[in-house]
Amino acid sequence: MAVAAYGLAALASMIGGKRVLAVITARGGSKGLPGKNIRPLAGKPLIAWTVAAAKAARHVDRVVITSDDPAIIAAATEAGAEAPFVRPAELARDDTPSMPVLFHALDSLDESFDLVVLLQPTSPLRTGADIDACLDLMLAKDAPAAIGVIEPAKPPFWMFRMDDAGRLVPLMPNPATRRQDLPQVWAANGAVFAADVDWLRKSGNFVTDETVGYAMPVERSIDIDSLLDFRVAELLLRDDPLAE
């Protein structure tokens, strides 16, 4: 690979000789918290926090936004992301899954990438270091994919369904009553999804039995879906120097 083709800066960012694309997914028309992707959070639009994290990641070579909303695109590009295309309306419905959106982004670019990182703007407290660490873990474990995970506040062994009569039915067998005696479990936190592009096209999903988990702390794992989530993020960022 010639230096002239990519430049010294691009070569310095490559991980294991692989090119990395960060794709930020943000459609318009949010119902849980209308306008959340451009709602000001600690002085800048929500989506700008994710753009900043992607730009700060040493391993990421290019950062693009996929959206159907002009205001979201404007906020993302103002923060430093590229917007080389507009997401088609048929890929911006409430029920549109992430994979077709991601593959559309990959196929719409003028260059190919070895690894892709999907970043949701609803995880504004994830950092560039988290993105790099997730990619580092994936390569260190020789895994085709890695995602951010967190220890859930309540283990699934303590969860129930309710039958038609309102009676509680255990979701799964409870092997112990004390939390410290329960098996350790993890849940996807939605902050970082990384994968080998060719593998992802074949698997169609970031999560398979080959995927490894990158453990993240609670304070960087908040997933904004409601006004309450937004307020919690504001509190966490109140004394953060990055919010200035």
C-alpha cells in the first residue's frame, strides 16, 4: 500500500493494516423524544457528541452520517462528519433494521473498507478511546466482531413475565438468591458495534457466537430514548470538561 495513496495521517490511523469506516446512523422522526438527535446536550447537538468520539478514535479513517433529515445532516457535518449521500426514505422508516442502512452506506461510498463501526447518536458518552478499545479487542481476540456491553442493573434471573391472570412467571430458572452467587451476565449497551465488513455481509448481524464483548462502565453506556435519559446525560456531563 503506497503512502501516496492514503497519506501519512491515514496510514497512522490504520489498525492491523485495515481501513476503518465509522457510520453514524440517525434518521429523522423520532417518536420517543422528538428531535432528539439535534437536541442541545451540554452545549451542542446530541449527534455532535458521537461525531466527536468517532473523530477522536485513532483507528477510524473516515466518519460518515447516514440520515434522511436535512437538520441532522447539517448538525453532523458542522461537527465534522461527512455526508456523501442522503438516506433513501424507504430506509428511514420506524421499522427499518440497522443492517440495510449500514450496507447502503458502505455501498454508497467511493472507496472500500476492511472494518466498519456502527455508532448510534443516542450513546453520547461513549468516547473515541472506547471505539479504539473495541477494535483492539476484536483484533486481539482474532474475532470478526465486537460490541459494547454492560452489566445489567438487574440480572435476568430476577425477571418475570406476567400471565393473563397477572401472575408472575420467572423468565428463567433462578440458580441463587444472592446476586454475588449468580452467573455474571452482560447486555449490549448500543454504544459501539464493530465488525469485519466481508464477515458482516455474510452474517447479516453484529452478534453471533463469534462476537466478543467490550465491557463498558455505566456512566458511558447511557442510551437516550426518553427525556429522562436525556436529563441523566446532562447531569453526567455537567462537570465534564468536554462539555465546555
